[in-house]
Amino acid sequence: MNAAPEEGWEYHQLQRYGRCSWGWMLLGVICVLVGALFIAPGIVTIPFVLAYAALGHSSATAALSTNPVHPLGLAYVNVTLAVAIPVVLLVSWAVNRLAPGWVVSVVRGFRVRWFLESAACALVALAATLVVSLVVPSYPGDTTISSHHNAFTSTTLAFALVVLLLTPLQAAGEEFLFRGYLTQAFGSLFGRRWVAVVLPAVLFTLAHSQSSTISGSAFLGQPYSALVDRLAFGLVSGVLVIATGGLEAGIAMHALNNYLAFGLALAFGNMTAALNPSGSSWWDLPVTMTQSLVFLGLVVWLARRRGVRTRSRQRGDFVSPAPAL
């Protein structure tokens, strides 16, 4: 445990309250990535496969495929991402000897009022995004949204319930992993804001790499435009978590963004295309950057106006360490 400065640590430095060294950082990062991306998703696959078998599907594993996606398959995707939350909290407690609340914010907990205020800012940013999306051209082959309204069926209802109930958990899982643990691990060790922002953003981009059917230059299995888009989102989100001292604003923006994307797909498009975008265009960037930058500006302005805490307090803060392993 490192002694905090009089003014306290910023969010990306909070692991300094616990174990913070090259060895512990590497162990923690390996544990959280392996646990969140492989072990925990593998465990939660079992009940979903059994559920599909109980429903009489001949190939339960194939039913979990996202191409085409079914409501239970979408639920499976969301849950496999949401399990990053307990993995991050467990690794933070067991490896870093850090009270799990420090992963959430500099006040060692979830700030509900700040989350709701951030969600209001996210609504404004999404409105600005919709306006911009109306004036930029779409790329050829974009089948996510059409001009025809979809019929409401029992499948639509099932998809809507999955999106409504599980989207916040899915968004929170990604934020806990990339903007939470990884930001604190790199930030606490190197002590540099830019390292704490850039490295998790790069890993976030790599984790979202996918094949593309759009012709043209590509890198890591995705068009350059998609690569830049995801990297920009990761960078803005990383700045946001340090500027606000916690994950609440990022979770609000991430969840509402996914609500909008899946909601539009349910009403006017195709859920499989929304979950598995087959391409990207440089025209996507003005839309997504409008959302990210408007939200960032609004949230930073509101955080300063409201006096949202961005540092821990040295006096009165303490750590609840894990027992010796």
C-alpha cells in the first residue's frame, strides 16, 4: 500500500491503495483478462446450453450462435459480458488486496445521483447523434436500419425484454473491465494519465475486432474506419472515467447507446445485423464522435458545476484487504 498524497489519488491511481508493482500488475491483468474473457463465459455457457436442450433444440451449441441471433442467444452474449463485473471485483480483492468499491469510483461506491445525471447528458448526446446521422450518407451494404417498420411478434417481445433487462449489465461489464480494472492497473503502476487511457483503449479495440465484408483496406480483421471508431470510443471513455472519478458516466452512455442501437434494430432493422455489423464507413465517424464528444463535454461541465469528486480523500479512507493467500 502506497501512502496517498494529501489531496488523495485520482481514479486511475487507486490501486496504489493495495498491491501495486510490476509483478502484481501483470498477475492481476492476466487473471482479469483470462477470467473475464474465457473462464467465466465458459461457466455461464453451461446453463444456456442446458436451457436450449430443454427447449428441444437438436443443436444447443449452434442455437447460441449470433448469426442468426435468437433472444436466448442475445441474452447469452449479454451475460458473458456482464460476468466481467464479478471477475473484476474478485481479482481486485484477491490479487490487489483492494476493497472492491474502489473499482467503481473514488468514493468506494456507486454514485446513483451522478449516474442519473449522466444518463440525462447521454440522452442529449444521443439526440445530437440522431440529428447528425440524418445528414450523413450510409455506406453500401448497411442493413442495420431500413425505412420499413417491423411487425411486432412474440420474438420481438422476447428481444425487447432481453435488451431492457440485460443491456445495462452488459455495458457495465465492459466498463468494469476496460475502464475500471485495466485503467487502474496501468495508471497506478505508471502514474501517467495518458498510459491509463491509451493502453485500455487499444485492448478494447482489439477485443472488438471482427471480420468485415466491406471491400477495402483492413487491419486486424476490420476496416480502418471501424478501428479508428472503436479506438476513439475507448480514448474518450478513458478520459471520461478520470475526469469524473468513476465508472458511472461511462456505464450510462454505454447502456443508452446500446439501447438506441438495439431499439432501432427491433423497430426498423435486423437484430443479427445490429449484433454483427458487417462493415463500416468513414461516414460513421462524424456520427459516433458527435455522440462521444457532446457527452464528454456535457459531463465534464456538469461534474465541475456539481463539484463531483475526482480524487479519493486521504483522511478517513481505508482499505479492506483480502486475507493472505
